[in-house]
Amino acid sequence: MQWDWTFVAEIMPTLLQGLKLTLLITLLSAIVAAALGLVFAIARRSRNPLVARPVSFVIEFIRGTPLLVQLYFIFYVLPDVGILLPPLVAGVIGMGLHYATYTAEVYRAGIENVPKGQWEAARATNLTTRQTWVHVIVPQAVPPMIPALANYLIAMFKETPLLSAITVLELMNQAKSVANSSYRYIEPMTMVGVFFLGMSLVSVVMLRWLEHRFGRLGK
Amino acid sequence: MTTPIIRINQLDKSFGTLKVLDGLSFDVMPGEKLALIGPSGSGKTTILRILMTLETISGGHIEVCGEQLYHMQKGGTEVPANEAHLHHMRRHIGMVFQHFNLFPHKSVLDNVTLAPMLTKGEPKAKAEARAMELLDMVGLADKAKSMPSQLSGGQKQRVAIARALALQPRIMLFDEVTSALDPELVEEVLLVMKRLAAETDMTMLLVTHEMGFAHEFADRVLFFDKGRIVEQGPPDQIFRNPEHERTQTFLRKIIAAGHRV
């Protein structure tokens, strides 16, 4: 088997289209994971056991089952109960939900990492609960979270090929379809690898910088 | 006749099954400097934390500046205070902690100006001018732009005192403010507090193991044991001539541990 540069050039537009969608999915899922994770974290902190318990159960359930199975459920099983989602939407929900259970843990650790004395000092200086969160707790809790959150962003990016299983035309699926129609696998699959490797290397450098800039949780 | 600024009446506090304060009652007059002494676990820090509303109470009543602290009137009956009432009451009271609890992400100046700007809506210029006066008073005007992590323990504690004073409370609570300091840094904090006691008419409650300082600082000393006041009186009486056997034992142990009286 020979490496064919003209074939690479020929399939490049299709692959770049897939890459674009992969990046979009990563971005959208990251937003869902970041927002929903915060909801999970707050709900789990709730003093009301009727809120905290079920949320804890849902989190454990989602973490305890594979993402691929969850994606199949959302895309192929939910239509049986009348919920029909486009592949991209199903994929973003699946990925976002899955990773929200992990970001929730990051938020929890970040918030608990702020010493109790900070809450007491805020109270002793008569700040309101909202002022305490905005001016005292969040500014201290967030910086150590950033490297951990960025780590999950990279993990998410590398998991996007799973979405090919529910017909999303992201990078992997585009490569697969050109490969299947041309019977040439080496160029498309190598290029997929190269794209992911390139993006990962860039993100690792960024992550190192973030860790240096913001420190790590639980140091 | 002046009325007490703090009235504690039959105060109970339990942590689970552990009774920390047991039917405690005492009054504090405006401007009075009170030293609370006693063995660890005797409940003295808990009293300060309760006055700062950092704890809840298990029973009894506290009146601060003529109003109930943990209770309020609603439709003619007395109900537990809500957060708004506690917020309203907290403006009378400031507290300095054993471990300083400065906001580490804010500069020294911002630590002092944050609360006045947020809780009183003071304009930045006014808050900063007053903060600089206070930092000058505690001898740290040149550190205004520093971050707390760049300060020594004694400096941190002096900033914490300035932060509490910035809100101009009528009552200041000092909770073992020198206990976490290296011995050579204790003096600078005590000096600031002495000046404060001499120059203001603020009411001050001090929990301390520094008996020498308590002797010099306080108008009245309360000796606590097991959540009750065993003995109280002017410092000369308590330190030179304690009546109660438990007070005598406690003071003997403290002196044996090398603290001066």
C-alpha cells in the first residue's frame, strides 16, 4: 500500500468539514457540561435530601454507564417514547450530560477548597450571601478549577468520534465514509489521527500554561 | 443610668449531645472592655461566635443595642430571626479571628474597603481614605498595595483589625487573636489593641490566653468553666485574689505554663 498525496488533497475538504463539526460539538458539549455541572453541584449541596439524593443517584448512574450506551439510548431508544432528536442535538446532550457529572465534581472540590474561615469573615463583615459568593468564594474557587476543567475539555474532544455511532458526520465519520467509498483507509485514518494529535498537543501546551498560571486543585 | 449594650439571658448552646453553654447570663455595658478567660472547651469562643451569628443558639435570649439578636417580632409573637434580621443586627458587631481570615485574593487596601463599599454603599474614594487612616493606625499604611500572602502573621492580624474597624461597629470581638502568632509577633498586635482600647469608646470582648494582657486591657474579667461563669470581677481581684478554687487552679496552671500575669 502506497501513501497517495493527491488522494489526501482530494479528501481534505471533506475531512476539514468533519473537523469543523468536531470542534463545534466539543464547544457546544463543553457549554452544556459546564452549565449543567454547576446545576448538579449546587443541587447536590442542597440541604433538602429530596433534591440532593436523586441528583446524586443520577450522577452515579451516568458515571457508571458508558457514554456510547447513553448515546444509543438518547438517539435510538428515546424515539420509541416519542422523543426524536437530530443526531447533532442528541450527541451534544449525551456528551454534555456525561461530562457534566465530572465537571460537577470539579465545582464541588473547588467550592469546598475555599476555607470555612472565608465564609465566616464574609459574614463577620456583614456581606450578603450573594456578595459572599461573588466577591469572596467564586474568585477563590474558580482559578484552581480551570486546569481540571480544561482537562475534561480535551478528554471530550477526543471522545467525539463516539458520535459517529449515532450518524453525526464529525471528523471520524467523514473519514470512514470516504474510506468506505474509495476502499483506501490509510490516508483518511492517518489524517484523523494527525488532526487529533495536533489539536491535543496544542491543548496540552495550553493546559500546562493554565496549571502554571492557576495552580492545581488539592495541592 | 445607662442600659447594657449586650444582654445575655439564659443562653444555651449544644453541639449534638455536648452542652457548651449552660444557662449563661451576663450583661455588658457600653464601652466596657471584657476579658473572657478559662480552659479550652469552656465555651468562651462559642459566645463570641454566637454574638457574631456564626452559630445558632439552642435556647435563651440575646439583646444587642436594644434589639433581640436571634429573635424578632412577627404579628405580635416572637419568632426566630431570619437572615434579613441577622444582617441588620450584624452591623453593630465586628470580629477579629484567631486565623485572620483575610481575603487572600484581595490587596490589603481592598480587604479593608470591600465591606464598607458593599454593605454601606460607600464611594470608593471615601472608603479608601478611611481605610488608609485605619491602616496608618495599625502601622501598615505602607503595605496597602501588598497582598496578604506577603505579610507576616502579626501584620495580617493588624490588617484584620483594620478591616473589622472599617465598618465602625459598636462592639468588637477578639477571638484569641494572638494564639496563631509567633511569640515575637504577639506584641505588635497587642499594642494596636491597647491603643484602640484607649482611644475609642467601643465595647470590646476579648477571648485570650494572654493573662498579662487581659489584666492590663480589661475592665472586667469573666472566668468560664464548662459553659458557665465561675467567677467575675475587676482584673486585680480575679488575677491577684481569685475566690473560686477552679479559678485558682486555672491561673496556677497558666503561670506554670510560662504565661505572665
